[in-house]
Amino acid sequence: MDSSIDEAVTPGAGDGAGTGPAASGGPDGAAGERGALASVSLSPSRAGDFMQCPLLYRFRVIDRLPEKPSEAATRGTLVHAVLERLFDAPAGERTAPRAKALIPGQWDRLRESRPELTELFADDPEGERLAGWLAEAERLVERWFTLEDPTRLEPAERELFVETELDSGLRLRGIIDRVDVAPTGEVRIVDYKTGKAPRPEYAEGALFQMKFYALVVWRLKGVVPRRLQLVYLGSGDVLTYDPVPADLERVERRLHALWEAIRQATESGDWRPRPTKLCGWCDHRARCPEFGGTPPPYPLPVRAPGSRAE
């Protein structure tokens, strides 16, 4: 770990937008028929959706089908909120007990902003499952203190919304959990994960999101981040990677190819399902042809094969 970045003491060094349209979780796009969207930008999550299953991308971005909240994803959102808010306190007061004390209030705020989350524990009248869920959030927050020392950190940005347009016109956007800037100007991008670290053979996939962010920062500021850091609270691991321009240029080429595939699928209406082990957790199995379902009617205009855009 680069000690100069660990000692980052340059609050406010970034000039990002802080929050933006992506903060609500909705995709950015142009309105089509029936309220559907043809996306005009790409985020790490949506890129990951298409790579996992093009039909899943369609359901989420174009059809905008609702999905039930999950306990795991909601706990992740809660833990992220607690770690973000902890840095509001003076350095010496950033302790594990203080962080855990933030959990009830942040859970209340989360439910107020997203009423659908009340469904998670609607069948838990005694509150036993909720208590266990909150206790697990406490354990994840407490584990973070064994991986990083917040008393030695002064993040330049937290929950930073970033967006840039490449020379090709492709717009990239996302929200970075934390940006640290060292006195020497070196930048570290940090992302918290409440799951477990992947096995080594899957590490490259895990780093895709971070390289995506690094590319955006590079194109925005002309600076390649010194370090990318994934903090896995579920297993207590820290995965780091130091990118170089050639890495980010490869990511840019990959994103252009991905975007071309998305454009072709959008125009043709041909969104192929890609069955994997993850299908068992998909909210849209009932609509998926792989499981005997039928997708809803395609809500965007379809271009005939061989025709050209006006």
C-alpha cells in the first residue's frame, strides 16, 4: 500500500459533481415509446449487465422492469452510507463504536427515501430477522477498521459522481465510493464491497469496474490514478491494482466494442439471454425464454436488417 496515499490530506481536491442523475440509480437515456429508454450512456453496472446477459440489460435499461429489493444489496447500500457519513466526524472520533452507532439512523433514512424497502421484513413481525440483518451490517462495518484506518484518511471525495464523453461520443458515468488524493497529488480510487473477495482467476472481472472509473478520471483530469483499491468487507481482503495508460486504453477499446454491440441490439431488438449460474437470482426468470417465459413487447422502433440509420 502506498503510504503517501494513505496519508492523503487534501480534502476537496476533486472537482466532480458530487451527486448527479445516476445517484438515483435510474439509467440515463432518450425517451422512447411506452416510457422505454434507449440508453445514451454507460455505467460499470450496466456494462456488467450486458456482459452477463444482454436480455438482462434490456429488461433493466430499456423495459425498466421493477425488481424486488434484496437483503444483501440493501445491506450493502446501508454499509456504504455509514462509511461515507463517518468521515463527517473529526479524525480522532472515527471509531468503530461511532460507526456502528450510525447504522440505525442511516437505516431510517434509507427507508424514508425508498419506501419499497419495508417489504424486506414485512414477514418479520417480531423483528428477529431484521435484528440479525442489522447485526451483520455492524460486523461488516467493524471489519472495515481492521482493513483501513479512517483516522489517517481525509478523502478528497466521497460518493463522487463522475461523467465524461469520449472522442467517439460514448458517454461514461458512475459513482466512486471514495477518492483519496495524497499531498504529492497521487490519486487512489477506493470501492467498498460487502461480499467476499473473488478467487484469483476472477480478479480481472472484479477490477473491471475500477478500471472503468480510472478511465473516466483519466479522461476528465488527465491523470491516471496511482492505485485502484477494492475493500472486501465480507472476507476481510483488500485487492489493489496500479493501472498504467495502456491498461486504460484497452478498457476504452473494450467499452467501444461493448457499446457497438448494445447499439446493434437496441436497433435490431435482438437481445439474447445468456444462461449462467446467476440466473437463479434473477428477478426476470418468468419472462426469460430460457425458462419458458416471454419478454414483453419490444418498446422501441426496430430497424430492418441491412437498413441504415438516417
